[in-house]
Amino acid sequence: MKLKDMPINELITVDHNCSCGRHHHMAIDHLAIGKGTVNKLPEFLADQKLADGTPLTKNDKICVVADIHTWPVAGEQVYNLVKASGYPVTSYIFQHEIMHTTEVFIDELENAMPKDVSLPLAVGSGTINDLTRMVSFHRNIPYYIIGTAPSMDGFATDVAPATIKGLKCSLPAHCASGIIGDTDFLSTAPDKMIAAGIGDIIAKYIAINDWRLSYLINDEYYCEEVAELMLNSTDKVANSVNGLVNGESNAYQYLMECLVLIGIAMGYVNNSRPGSGAEHSMGHVLEMKAALKGEYGELHGTSVGMATCVMAEMYKKFLTLDIDYDKARAHAEQFDYDSWADEIRRVFGTSADQIFKVYEKNQQSDPANVKRRIDRIEANEDQIRAIITETVKKVEKAPEYIDAMHGMTSPKQYTLFSEDEFRDILSYTKEQRDRYAGLQFFYDLGVLDELVDYIIDKYYD
Ligand SMILES: [Zn+2]
Ligand SMILES: [Zn+2]
């Protein structure tokens, strides 16, 4: 059986000898997504093991971690359910209106959660999940996430994105032992958070596209089964956007399943290729540039969703261009490191060193490297065009999907950045990480500047 044909409850515990030649493995103890699934909690607790493999007993203390928004939606209900099941239970409710995963809030939870807690239950999404994930990891105890907003794809992941000393980073943590996505909670989330979830999912069309390009151009490892699994799940969400607007339980179930699957798919291949391409890099650069202004910027899925709309337009325009490979080779030869480095210092300021480190390792604009890739692109032109054509067909409706929940579909709506700043972001996002993606592909073919001009004209007329 192929991965795409398995139900999600099999995928969380799979041990799969894959047609890609690798072995895919995942071990999440408990997962329940659907209407009323919070009521599965007592069953999950009865079957829960502690880190040393011994069972959780009714002497083990459970702590419900929530905030002022998630407590009334779901936290109180979870608390009462645990109490009625006979476990000693306590709660910690963050009192802040706005929270981020920073050292301040990590310390707050570290200090507030009693030391004898055996199992924290995070009731929330993004930040509450990340904070609880980190503190439970430090204490070597399992944790559960009871999602209240389908806003991001970090439910089934073992890293925690955080901002430490003002810098965005990814901290080691562990994956939740239990994930509950009760659609009665999820469907009450604010539109903005649902739009962010849609954005983070529609991004997968670009992510898989970029992974496929790199497989053809750089011989990078690629798994067709994982790619198909992601695309199928993404299609399901794309086809049920109306259901999200109408608050239908099924639609929220597909959305949450897809957000959880992204983490699972990344776990299978041990990297984030199934979930992140040029659009996620652009999202990260938006976060970096926001941090340089002392701001947190938009939600992850909001930035990534908007970046997906932009990438969709770039790929669509790309298909109309005639590629002149000799001109591309001549363009590659013109690269001048010193003037490039001046630009990087101008655009990334105090974060420029991070970019230089990526270049040291990657040498992405070195003429010999670029020309080697141009040869591969030329040799695989038909296949590459077919991949991009298929992607554009799926992703060109991204603005429609995101707009259905009143999300962000244009860089102009991201008012923290000016037109000139967004031009820089488009031109230099490709330097952000050691990963081949769409914007580098455009650079290789000597058409990045032309496409950037096109995008800026289109959105900022
Ligand atoms: Zn595989
Ligand atoms: Zn994401």
C-alpha cells in the first residue's frame, strides 16, 4: 500500500519501506481529529505511557496550559474532563493578550508549572503549543496538544520556532504524544487564523514543485509517495474552502488533518522539503526583516500564504517567457561577490552574517555552479515545464482560497514593508537558506530581475 492510500491514523504509527528506497517511520501515540474528539481524551490518558515506558496512573498530575483566549473555548472543558476521569489536575492560564515564543514566556511556564506534573496538556495552537513542547522537552515528560485554531503546520513536529534575544531560531524539542483536533473548537477560531492555516497548506503546491525541481536539477533526494500524500491532502483542503467559510465540521477536519500531515511527512524524510519551498523562505525573510524592526510581523501562515500567491504569479509569468540558455550562461558569469555582499549588508543589516554563512556553504551564485545547473535545466526542460504547468494550475487559485477567509494575498497588504523593501525581499530571499527553490531557479535562468519587476508592477501599481 502507498502512503497516500493510508488513513491518517495509520500514518502516525507507520513503519514503511518506501518505493523511494528509504524507510519512513513515525510514532505519535494518539491522534483524534473530528467533531467532538476532545471526548477521546480519557481513553488516551488511560493508555498513556511516561518517558520511562511505565503507564500514566491516577496518581500522576496533569496540567492544562492555556491562555485567556483558549481557556473559555476549550481549556475549562479539558480541565473538567481530566478531573472527572480521576486524575489530579492543575492549570496554568497565561494572562497576556499577545504572546510569542520568547525566552520570557518559556521561563514563565517553566516557573509556573508545578515540578511534579507528569503530563501537560497544551490547549491552543502556535505559541501555547511551542512553549509547552519546549518546557515538557526540558523536563523529559510527554505532552498533548489540543488545538483551538487550525493556523499552522507545527502540530506534529519535533522542533519549536522561537525568537531568542530578538533572533528567529528553531529550538530542539519533541513531538506531542497526543494530538486532538476537535472541529467544534477549531471552527470557532478567528478568520485570520483559519486564513493562515489555508496559507500554510496551499504553500505545499510550491514546496513540492521546488522539491521536484531540485530533484531534477541537483539530484536531491525526493520521495514521490510523500509528495503525493501532501498534494492529495492539500487538494482536499483546496476543494473544501467553501465548507470552511460555512463552518462545516468535515472541512475543518481536512484542514487539521493536512496541518498534522505536514509534520508527519517532514518526519518521514527527516527534512522540511515536503512542507517548505521558496514561499517559506520568503516567509522567513519577512520574519527576519520584521525582527530587525523590533516587530513580530504577521502570523507564520499569513506571511507564507501571501508569499505563495506571489510565487504562483512568478511561476505563471515564467511559463510565458522564452528561455535563452546562452544569455543565462552569460548572466551567470557576471556575478560579482563584492557588490553582492554590499547589497546583502544593505538589505539584511545586522543579520547579514547569517546570509554570508549560507553562501560560504552553498556558493549558490558561483558561475560554475550556476552553469552546471543551467545544463541540467536545459536537458530536462520539458519535464520542468510540465511540473511547473501542473503546479500553476493548482496554485493559481491561492488568492481565492485565502481571500475566502479574508486573509492576506498581496505584499501591499503587509504594510510593515514598503514597495522597495519588498523588492529587496523578492530579490534576496534565495540567499536565506541552503536549499534550492524557485527564486534561485529564476536567477539561474537569468530572469529573476525581470520577474521581480513584473511582481512589483503587478501588486504596487
Ligand atoms: Zn519514500
Ligand atoms: Zn509552515
